[in-house]
Amino acid sequence: MIREPSELLWFKSSYSDSSNGNDCVEIAATPHTIHVRDSKHTHGSHLALAPTTWTDFVAYAAE
């Protein structure tokens, strides 16, 4: 089942840390997809990633 972005439970990613509180990445997790969006553009486009892809990205970004 594909969910609309408005049906997802979005929250600020713990990996989103900026001196400007408005520069945030929000994520919403479902069993098979991690959704990622810009908190300033909540009605805009978002990414939908496989959980393993998200895990790989977070590990890469943390380096």
C-alpha cells in the first residue's frame, strides 16, 4: 500500500543537526520505506528509500 505524504507520521530526523532550526530533514518510516523531506517544503516532493538504502546513507553521512 502506497501512502500519501499527509498520511505519514513525520518527525525531525535525529541526524538533522544545524545551527538554523529551520534547516531540518524530516523522516517518516513505514515497514518497507523510509520517506525523507525538507521541513521547509512539507507539501513538496520527498524521497522514498528502502530501509537498507537509508541505513547506508546515514552511515556514509556520519563519516
